[in-house]
Amino acid sequence: ASAWAKIPQGPPVRITEAFKADSFDKKINLGVGAYRDDKGKPYVLPSVRAAEEKVIASRLNKEYAGITGVPEFTKAAAVLAYGADSSALDRLAITQSISGTGALRIGGAFLARHYPGAKTIYIPQPSWANHAAVFKDCGLEVEKYAYYNKDTIGLDYEGMVADINSAPDGSIFLFHACAHNPTGVDPTPEQWKEIEAAVKAKGHHAFFDMAYQGFASGNIHTDAFAVRHFVAEGHNITLSQSFAKNMGLYGERIGAFSVVCADAEERKRVDSQVKILVRPMYSNPPIHGARIAAEILNTPALYDQWLIEVKGMADRIITMRALLKDNLEKLGSKHDWSHITSQIGMFAYTGLTPEQMDQLAKEHSVYATRDGRISVAGITSENVSRLAEAIFKVKG
Ligand code: PLP
């Protein structure tokens, strides 16, 4: 018999099967985790095209990068996240990673091996579906902290702080730096300050997942507020960065994982251990996307262009949120849809039930996850009114 004869069938990972099978030409896919332009098409940033052409024209060789990747990329990624004047830059151990997921994986493995406290990581309830899986596979225990309030479709701020306060001292907390996935609900800067104080009082370790810098508000500094505030307040955080969304480099798999250390000497030791972790995982990361990102981050004209393009993507998302809300109100919906515009980033948590989401798919050919999350990136000026009508018919 085959060695795999007893392997059970796993559940399907994505919801696109039903969408593909639907033959209606006005079907809408709001399950995608990638930006789409106003015609519903994948978007390659012009700054990325220009940087890629420069990279190709320079006819570099294809030798291996070092274990921690392309240094021009990681140096610039650190500046982008922490800020050019950050005290963390001289004491930062950073490695290129296989996008954000790979950064979380290295981070989880690093904490599992080297964190001196309990090997339990607290993630928000709910969180990006992959977080629990990644951290469990790293050998960490995963616990949840309160985050989302179903009744207000907003942040359960009191619950969150209460859970920070009741976790054992020195616990590991994972925070979404901005554009929380799946809810689109972020703490305000004032709330972040209180959260920081609570984390500090308990001696917890903060691990930030920043998958959407610039993509949330349209401003890379605004979106890095929480990360930079924690560092300024003396936290030696760990950080995962992704360039999938803000540069549209999804398939290039470009990200970074970094550890803020006490000083340069500690940084050297941490860096050696990060290398020891990465080497048996995949030896060293791919170079092409890192060269593109480095070209953008290190060339002032391309960098300025990129900032405008990131803002363009964020603005389109913000506009689609407003249009969806307007359309629902014009149809006469009596529900309060203000959460659609107060939430931020690629995803909106509609508050629709799993049954209502099933109905959207079956009766209106609108596909998204059953938790009520829709990808605002899938909304266009053309499909927004049909989407609003469908939601109105299902929910009123
Ligand atoms: N973290 C969060 C919160 C995300 O939403 C995503 C992507 O959807 C990721 C990390 C990782 O994405 P990638 O591995 O493509 O960078």
C-alpha cells in the first residue's frame, strides 16, 4: 500500500472554487487578499516596473545572497519601518524573509528558541487566519486576547487591556501594526499609548506584524506609529514586515524580520542566532524582489513616486468604502454603516452573519469569507452599486 494511504483530506484553503464555478458575468469576488485597480485587475506599480527595468539593465549576477539577504534592501527596510532617526537602527538584527509569512515564521522560531519567558504567544481574537498555524508550527502555544467587539463592530479596547493585564508577566503579545486583518479595526494613537503602558507595566514582549505599512492610511509614517512609539518607549520589539501589499510584490515574496537589541554587541549575538535559524530553513532568500524593493527605497525619485502610488492605492480603498456606505444609505438601509468607513486597510468587517454571507454568494454571486469580511480591494466604481443592492437585500 502507499505510504500515504491513510492521510486524511484537509479542508480547502481558499474560497475561490465557488467563485470560479459561477458563470454569471457580473459575479464579484471579495475574497482576494490582493489589491485590484478600479477595473478589478491586478496592479503592478509603475515605480516597481521602473525599478525592475533598472535592475535588469544593470545585468547583475545571480550569485547567492548572504543568509540574511540583500543588505541594501534590509538596511532600507529598517529605515522605512523604524524611521530614519530611530535609535533602534544601530542595534537592530534584521534579516530578509520570504515575505510577511516567512518573517512571522522566523520570528516564531526565534522566540520559541530564545525567548527567556513562557513560550506562549497571545494573538488577537480574531486574527489573520494564518497566525495561529504559523506560531503553532514554530512550537509556540497560541492564546487569544480580546480585540473585536461584535456589538459595536469596533475595538474591544477594555477587553484588550484587561487581557494584557491578566496575562502572566513577561508574555509575548502579537500586535497588528496597522490595518488589522480581518477586522480593519485599529486602536487610535491614544489607545496605542495606553496599550504600550500596559505592556510595559507587565514586562510583556511585543511582536509587531506590519503587513500593510502605507497601505492603511496612505502614509508610511502614520501607519508605523505603534511600532515607533513602542521603540521610543524602550521596548526591544520584534517586527515582521511585508512588501507584498505596499509595493504589490506579492509573488516576489519580499519581507523582513528584525529584533531590536539593547546595544550593538547584543545585536551581533542575536544576528548570529538568526542566521543559525535561517540556514537550515532555506539557506538564503531570493534576490530579485529584494533588488526591486531596494532600488525603490534607495533611489529618491523612485521613492517619492512610490509614496504617491501607495497613497493612490490607499485612497482608492478609502473611496470605495465611502461609496459602499453611501449606496447602502441611498437604498434606505436603516443600519448604521459607519464602521465601513471608520475601518482601515484592505478588509472591511461588515457584521454580516455566515448565513447572510452564504445568501450573498448563492443569490447574488458575491463571494467572500463566511466571517463577514470583504476585501474592499475587490470593489470598483462599476460593481459598488450592485454590491450595495445585494447587501441591502440580504440584510436590509
Ligand atoms: N500578516 C497579515 C496580518 C496579513 O494580512 C498578511 C497577508 O495577508 C501577512 C501577514 C503575510 O502576507 P505575505 O506573506 O504575503 O507577506
